[in-house]
Amino acid sequence: MFSKILGLLNKIIYKIRFGKSICFEGIPGFVTHMQIYVKSGKVKTGKNFVIKQGVYIAAVNGGKINIGNNVSINRNCILVSHDSISIGDNCAVGPNTIFYDHDHKFGINGIENGFKTAPIIVEDNCWIGAGVTILRGTHIGEGCIIGAGTIVKGNIPAHSLVTSERSIKIVSIKNREE
């Protein structure tokens, strides 16, 4: 009950702060230590949206974030859009996950002004594990599971399990060659 009251209060505060730039269907389940930032962008969430502490959502420079129904975003996630990020219905996002639909432009002299952007699309019924990084131009098909710690870019076919090869290399400091 407390979560619903807090969600309603936060919904009112964000509507006053951002007006038509933010839209919540239903009453989101919020906690107090999260941030939504909208500057020349739009954020829209569906029904039964649950967001945990430490989450940062930003839609800037025309960026759009659209989150479907029955989506939960766990602790300390970051979603930053300069283009568009779309998360379908019935998705779960694990803690410490990052969505960036943009990269800094760079050239021979280093970082230049501006960004390279491409949409991120996560279709319905996906499970994104803890510590996943989803980069610009990624399309994750329906029913996918993305394993913890994976960096994702490109097209992922529907109903795929995606993990990263992980190996640990242990070298003795005492016996290593200089």
C-alpha cells in the first residue's frame, strides 16, 4: 500500500516537473532514491511499472524512452536516450544494467562534438541479467534471456540465450617475467 501511495505522489511530482514530456499509465511502483531527467525528450511507461532505488532514466536532445506494461527495472540501472530506447511488455531488467543508445563522436584528434545514435529495442518477455550493457543499434527479439555481465550490440534473434565467454587468467606476481 505504501508503495502505491509513494508511486502516486512521485507520478504527480514528475507530471508537474515535466508536463507532457512524461507519461505514466497506472500508478508506478517507485522508491524514493531514483531519478528521471527529461530535457527535450519524452519518457512513457506502461501499467505495473516497477522501478527500484538508484535508477537513473534520462531522455535528452530529442531522445525517447518507452517502457511497456509489467516491466521491472532493478537497482542502480541507467537508461540514457539521445535517440530511442524501447522496452516491451513483461520484461525484467537486473541490477546495474546500462542502456546507451549513443556514443560520442571521435576522430583522429579525440572526442568531437555530438553523438552517434541508433535505437535500442527490447521486445516483449525478455529477461536482462545483472550488469548487462546494451549499446546503440541493438534489437533484442522477443523472449530473449541476456546473461549477467554481457555486452550486447546488434540484432539478437527471438528466443535466444545470450552470454559472454568468460575466463579468468591467474598469473603469479612473484614468478612473472618482467
